[in-house]
Amino acid sequence: MLIEVKGLVKGYQGRRVLDGINLNYSTGNIYGLFGRNGAGKSTLLRCITGLTGFDAGSVTVAGEDIAKLHDCSLLAISNDDNLLPSSTRVESIIASFAAWRGVDEEKLRDDAKDCSIDLRRKWEKLSTGERTLMKDIMALGSGAAFIFLDEPVLGVDAVNRDWLYKRMIEASGPATAVVISSHIIDEAASLVSFVHFLDHGRIILEGSSEEIQDQAWLVRGKKAEIDAVKGDFSVLARGQELGLETMCILGYVEDQGTASFEKADLQRLFVEMTRGGGR
Amino acid sequence: MQYHFDSSTPLFMQVAKVLEDDIFCGRYPEGSQVPSTSEISQSGHLNPATVLKGVNILVERGWVEKRRGLGMFVAQGAVESIRESRKAAFHDDYIRPLKKEADALGLTCDEVVDLVKEEFDAH
């Protein structure tokens, strides 16, 4: 099953928050949507899940326009929207959610207990991290084909993050797509099979993690050394460091010359590509 | 187990290497069951497709057998076969880099051989 996003544009207060987004999400994959604060990640996910409208372009879920989608149970999202009743106990929220989604209530309760969340507590008494976790637990336990997690580890401690990454893998499968949107890249890098970098409302890099891991390099040296590097690659970013030139490349290198090469991990690549800000 | 995204070894190769080491050291003896791909995937926070690709390397080499519905098991003769494979790779993996570094430092063959002997004699 497929979600197709084509030419998506959304403006807000005279600013183009999303500026022509094209991407596909297909079941059977775990995706990483990475961008800085304000890059448009949350807005993109809200458009895809039908929580907000857009100005141009299209979003289709299994071929159906998002605005006319018949089966809303295909989609689930965990984000910072606060729609849950604050004075309701966690166990009641779980029960309502399970009934609405037609899923096993016990599994959701077990997941919450795994994260040491007291089911008797009222929603408003939970910490930021506990609320994030509960929303993640419900999205991951929703049985939806497309699960969107917007900043899923916000305020979540290291032990629960570890649990959560395991739970994401458990929830993934041939009939499910999990989309992790975050500005924390390192922890999710090995988890995702496909990556999108979002910057200023545009996709500036997309590719399979394996391909990026294999083909992304950080090159360092004097300018002449950098210029002498030959091969079939694209230059993603250039910069200076400690009086030397640096260059991030993606592709095949035929001749390294005397420049020094090191692997650019996702986080480094992202920083190099989105450094500076203003377009 | 820690896997490194920024290593020059692809993640699926890292998965294969870790499992190979564990079998070679006898942590998973011949005939015993090895962890499932989803167990490895969850414990290392690794994409399931990456793990499958890594494990399949060992299956293709005949070191691990898949038994439908039961799981994956270390094949009989796997340890000896891994030993043979590593011996075959010893030149590429260890001798060639050794020569490269020796050349860079201006060490002669005799000097290197003496160093190697010294190490063997010491332990």
C-alpha cells in the first residue's frame, strides 16, 4: 500500500512552510524524516494524515484522495497535538482508544506498564516524556498501515527510548509503514531503511540508508586537494574547518588523490547540508 | 551489541560479522539455535531488512540453516568452515595492510619479520 505526496504546497502567514514536496511512503518500510526545527516536518505529517489542509498538490492514501479517505483506520499519528482529555485516567484513554481502533487493550496496557507509566494517573499529571510515550504506544498499537511518529522521543529517558525503538521494529512489518520524524538523527539512523532530509519546506536529500551509508563521504584537505578528487558524485555541502576545506559528497569516487576521506554518518551529513539556515 | 552507521563496513556486513564471531567462538555451538532476525533487529535497533541481508550471508555460506517454522540453527561443520574462510582472507585482511604501513614507515621485510617473531616469542 502506498501514500503518494505530489507537489505539496502549504503557506502560513505569507511563508511557504511546504514548498513543493514529492515523496512516497510504502508499507514494509521504516522511514526517517529529518529536519531542523521549523523545517516543516510537523506540518508535512499533519497534511499527510489529513489533520490540516494545503494550498496545492495532492496526497493520496492507497490511491484515494486524503480529503475523501473512507478508511481513516489506515492512518495513525503521534504528535504534539493535545487532544486528550486532561482529567481522564490513562487506563480510560487506553480503553477508549482500543475500542475505537478495534485493537487489543491488554497490549496497550502492557506497553504502558513496560514504560513504568501508572495507568491510574490522570493525563494532565503525566510528564512530557510520559505523554509522548503514551501517544507513541497508541499509534504503534493502532493497527494502522501507516504510523507517523512526530518527535517520538521528545522528553523520553534513555531506557524508555531503547524500549521505544524496539517497539517500533516490533510494530513494523510487510503490511506497515513507520515514519519517524525527528531532529535527533543518530539514534534512528540504523533503524530506518529510507531517509528524507527536509529543509525550508523542501526535500533536499532522499535515499536508502544503505546507499547513503555506502556512498556518503566527508572529504577534508587543502583546496587543491579537494578540487583534485575525481569520480561520479554530487557535492552536497562545502565548508571550512580548522583552516582546511571540507566537502560532503554522495556517489562513487574514482581517485581520492591526497585528500583525506572519512565516512559521513547521517547526522554529520545533515548538519553539513542544513548549516547556516537562510536560503 | 553496538553497530556503527559511520563505519566503512556496511551495517548488514557488521551483522554478519558479529554472528560469525559468535559462532566461531562457540557462543552458539553447532546445532544450536541462533537468535531470530527480529530479536537481532530489536536488540541492535537495526532495520529488519538490514539484519535479514546480514544473516543471509551466513545462510549462503552454509554456516546457518533455516528450518521452516522453527528458526535458524548453526550448521554442522560451521566452525571449521569459518576457520578456513578466515585463513583464506588472512593475507588480504592482515598481511596487505601490514605491508602498506611498513612501506609508509620505511620498515624492511626483515625488520617486520623480526617484529612478528618477537611478538610470537613473547606470548
